[in-house]
Amino acid sequence: MSLIDGSKPWLNEETDNASDNTALIIKEERKGIACIKKEFIIEGHIPKLAINCVSDTDKTQLNEDEPPSKKQKCSKSVLKGQNKSRNCTYYQIPTEHLCSHLIEGIDNGSCLYDKCKFIHDVKEYLEKKPNDIDKTCYVYSIKGRCPRGLTCRYGSSHIENGKNIIDQIKYDTWIKNEKLCRTLSKENMLKLRKKLYNFDISDKAVKKIDNDKNVGPLIEESSKKICWKDKLYLAPLTTVGNLPFRRICKEFGADITCSEMVLASSLLQGHNQEWALTKRHETEDIFGIQVCGNNPYMLSKSVQVLQENVDMDFLDLNLGCPLDQIYKQGAGSGLLLRSKKLEVCLKSMKTVLNVPLTVKTRSGVTKDHNIVHDLIPMFKDSGVSLITVHGRSRDQRYTKIADWNYVNKCAKLANPIPVFSSGDIMSYEEYEHSKVEFPDITGVMIGRGALIKPWIFKEIKEKRHWDISSNERLEILRTFIKYGLDHWGSDTRGVETTRRFLLEWLSFCYRYIPVGILEHVPQKINERPPHYKGRDELETLMASGNCADWIEISEMLLGPIPDGFQFLPKHKANSWK
């Protein structure tokens, strides 16, 4: 007999109503909770605060032995968002580091600076150098030369008698086959910093458009066109959408990739960290750069300097960033409320671009007030080639289900301009459903779904659920480490930078629930599991939401953490055991 089924004929009306109420109560209690097979659920789990993962300011406001109440969690004074309060200091080069002029070895030459604070005695440095993490240097194994030389933490494979050796045959082959992607030269970087870069083209475009004059493209438009139909688009993801992660997603079948959000102001000031975000890997065959700014002069200049110095197939304007520091400056989602200014921005950018201009936007700013449909005629008039709509407002962030009906409405209005929808895709079933239910939407952009399970692109293309094992997941992380060492470097600084970005990614990865553990497939993006154990120790470790366990995984791949190491996840205010 089922108390949840109120249709049983042998139950009277009173019992029938009671059953309906019971069903509603159970449904409400399970709202947002994934259904895990009973044999894997750990009953009576009491969460405890991982105090080492909370900022110093917040520690004084919490009782270490008790989790905060629901009221406390919602309080702005307790456990603030870590984008504001966390320690973001990355690895600092110690004075025991070898001078960069000597990394090739003893015969490499002498230092050019009289007051250089780093070590100049190669023998002394090698005696003090931390132990190697592993015997095989990934960079040396594929390129024949490791640019980190004697400072490489995998150097035993290419350091002999105090010199950085080169496998000349492998190195020459790699150089011959390398597909170079353009990057900003040191000369142009210096011009930006000294404000000597020539921006006549962008200045001319903005002045004419600002004065309501029609102006055609000031440069020849590229003949290369992009077919957007049914493409799988990896969302531009701040911090976690780095080049090594994008390489992982490309291998699993992502069709379109985009850089992390690039701030136009920092780009024009010649900040190294901002320009590093524009770097493209040769495997990214359809690659765009997303810029964020609040005025046409800044944005058109950033478009011009990007186009003249880096390789990109399209440029995307960010109209969706919800962060306060961006929104309050009138950028990101803040531009949605300044339609006239936005129109000038788009037209001036389009005028100096020879590649497609796209936009990624939220549905609106305030809750229950969508405004993008009113902006679509302006998007069309400005020459936008693709519109991606995240079906949530700025105020909603990620707390509500994305409104695909609204995105489909926008797609009908935008026709023939293609419209992509962003939000909540976590399985091939949801993808297939979206194609049938919302036929006017051209394609999908996947963000959190890819962070939680980057093989989602493979699942969609093969139309199946992949019950991936813990060892297979570990190999994916190991591949990320290799790509990270190639991108950020294999010396101690590069290792710790790779570790930081791995930990940022792991703050999403643990949300994945293995297919073989689920009672009902597929997992929904807004569902969290009850505390459970995996099918083996590694799977249990990977399911942990405790920062300490993420660090343990990083140590399995990158060796012990250095003294004084701290990590606070960007997208979590706290972490629970």
C-alpha cells in the first residue's frame, strides 16, 4: 500500500487528502536533492565547518563547532562572498630562486643586473632546489626543450651536469609543426602602457556614430564565416575557463570556445595578466574573445588592438556579468539599462571589426522584468551576428531555473540572426529536449554543466550517459595538470599556479554525481546529493565538498603543498565536511 498514491480505490476521501498532503511534503523536502541509491547514502551526517577554508574576517563571526543557521547563511555580515574577502595572493618568487638569466645552465651567461637579488651560483641553487615532483617533464617530452630549464620541478629528465639539455631532433620537429597564434608584442605592450598606441581608427568610428552619422566598416571584412547551427558552445567562464580547461573541453567535443571575460580598461593599460587571457591554443578552431567595458571609446579601442595583435574568429561583448564591481561601473549587465550607450558601443565596435560581433546577455537586470526582447531590433540594426541569452536576470544569478521559453521568444524576434540559449544543460536528454521543445533556438552554450562534467559534450554527441569511473576522472585531472604546466610553467611558480586553478575547478567537480549511484538519471544541475560514499575510496574523495579533500587530490597530482599555502574557493563562501 502506498501512502503517496491518493488514487487507490480502497482509501476513503479523508485518507486520500492526507496522502496528497504527504506527497507534497515529501516532494518539498526532496526539492533540490538528488535521488541517490540507498546503499550509498551515509545517514546522520553532521556537517562541520572546515575552518581553514574561511577568511580571517569571517572566523571571528563563527562558532567552529556549529554550522551557521539558515538565517546566518543569508546574512551579509556572515561568510561574505569570497570574490570580496578571500586571499587571492598567488605564489611569490622567493629570493632562493635562480636568476632567470641562468636557467639554461652554467654556460648560459651572466646576469645583466648589478643588484639582482636571486641566486647566481647554479650549484648552490641545485642543492637548495625542492625535490622534483616527478621524473618526467611533460613539456620536454613533447617539445624536446623545457623553457623553465634548471628551475623545472620535473627537471631530472632534462638536467645533466648543471645544464638544461635539449633533444634537438624533437625540438626541431616541434618548431616545424607548431601552429603559432599571434600574441601582443613587447613593443606594442610598451606603447599601450605609455599611451602611444595609434587608435585613430576606433576614435574616428566612435565620433561619427556618436554624431548620428552613418559610417560603413573602416576595415575590410573577413571572408571567413561561422556556421552557428547546432554548435556546442563552451561558455566564457571567469577564472575557470582558462586555456588548459578549454583544451580538455575541446577534446571532449566542444565546437566553440571563448576566452575568459577580458576587461577593456586593463587591456588598454597593457596589463600582462589581462593579455594572457587572450591566448589561444591551436586546437581551438572556432575561438572568440569576450570583452567587457562601459563606453564606446574604451570598447572600440580594445576591439582594434585585439584585432591587430591576436588571432580570433569572433568577438563577444559581455552584457551579462552580474558582479557588483562590474555592474556599478555600467558594464556587463549594467549596459542593458543604457540602451543608447549600448547602441553606440555595438556600432562603433562593428565598424572596426573584420570578424563577427556577438553578444552574451542576461534576460534582464531585475527579477521578473525581462528586457532583452526590446533590445533585439537594436542588436539586428547594429550588425550583431549571434545573440546568446542566459535565461535569468542579474538579480536571480543562478538561484532559479533558466527561462528557455523566454529565450525562444527572443529567437523568434531575432530571426534570421541566430540565438543561443545558456543555462541548466547537464545531460544529452536535456539537450535533445531543448531542440524539440524550443525549435527557434539555434544552439546551446554550456557553462556550469561543463565545469561539473567536461565530458558532457561527448555525451551529447554520442547521445548517452557515461558512467565514468573515478580513475577516468583522475586521468582527466592529470591531463589538465599537464596542460597547466605547459601553459603556466613547470617551475615552482607554475606548479602552484596550476594547483590554484585546479582547486578552483575542483570546487565545481565535486558536484558531479556518478551515474551508477543515481536512483534516477540524469542529474539535474540544481540538484545536490545527500552525503554519500562512492563505489571506491577515490570516488568518495572526489564527492567531498571539503576544501581539505580538494587539496589532497591536488597533492596526488602535484606533490605536497608549500608552507603557508592557503586556498579559499571563489564560488563558495564556506566548505563543509
